[in-house]
Amino acid sequence: MLYEFCYYLAIVGTFGLSFVSGTYYFNRPLFNDMSRRAAWKGLGVYHDVTTFISYILEEEEEEDSDDEDEFEDASKNTILSYTTHDGKTATLSYIPPINDLLFFKKKIEGDIYCKRISEKEDISNLQIVPVKKQFIQVELKYDDKSVDIHEHLPQFYVQDNHILDELFLKWYMKFWFCLDLPVEYTVNIIDNDVNIFILSSRQSVIFKDDKYVIVSKPIDEDNTKEEEEKVNIVK
């Protein structure tokens, strides 16, 4: 089938080339007229194609920016809800009955801050207290690859906020980087005092005033209390 298609295409192409060549030598006015018509038609096709491609690219950019636009809009929808079963994030004005991760958003002095909350939280009286920037650099490392993930973390520099645990990273990497969190990974961090440390998938960070605390998920899954490992005070 493919051979026959190529064969007939070659015949048509050869015939077309012969016709154009013959017209050029034996009927120059007709050739010039045909050339002008072909050039004009080709210009129209080119314009249609480029317009279509531009439209598609704009649509993709709009889709990519939809999440960020919703994230920045904290006027009405103050709840960010993430569910792991579909990997989707919803921006709502209420706490949904089904969720795995919740954040309360608030704009403070022109900047958006997000505090991690539970489904039992009273959002009508919830206070968000920003803390000083704690880290200079944060990288997710996996399979000999490295991704700088610090860009959007300043929005989570909030007192008592719990970040960089596995659930947080599943949402964070999907929402901001369109990347599924690898099964095996580490988080490399450089703090404001240029201390360098590595978090395993069982470790995370909680902000306390102007310091951070590294906590470890217990080996005993029935014990939900996380143990504090290290405290670093940032002056």
C-alpha cells in the first residue's frame, strides 16, 4: 500500500515538474501568471498555518497559566485543596469533604502566603504570620537529576507551616513543575547560614518563628507524632 502511494506520488510529481518546465520554455506568459497565482496562494496558506500555530500555542500558554492565575487570586477562593487519587488541585471558598492536602491562602502586603491546615480548621479566624526567608537553595534530586524547587517556596514561609514532606512534594512538583514525584528522591538544602543538609523522603521541615525544625516520620506508621531531629535558629 505504501509502495503504491509513493509510486503514484512520484508519477504526479514528475508530471507536475515536466508541465512546469514545458510551460516555462514554451509559454512564458502563462508560466509567469501561474507563478504569481501559486505564490499568492502559498502566501495565504502560510498565513493560515502560522495563525493556527499561534492560536494553539496561545491556548497552551493559557492552560499552563490557569493554575497560577487561580493561585494568585486570593480575593474569594482562599482554600487550595489537593487529592492524590486524581492528582488535581482545586481552588475553593470552602473546605471540601474529600481532600488529602489543604492550604489557606492570604494576601499580605501584596504577596500571597499559604498555610497548611487540617479539614477541622476554623478558617474564619485563621491567622497567617510570615517568617523570614530560611533557605537560599532547595533542590530535588533523583536519578542523577536535579531540579531547583525553591522558586515558589517563599509563599510557604509561614509560622507553624509544615512543608517538604512526601505529600507536600507530590502536590508541589505536580502543581508548579508538572512533574510526578519520583519514588526515590532526596531534598538538598542550603540555609541562610550556608549550612548544607539533605532530607530523605521520611523527613520534612516545620517553621517555628524565625527558625526551622527538621522532623522525621517515625518508622512505626501507627505513631503519627513526628520526632524533632534538629533545630536551626536564623538570626
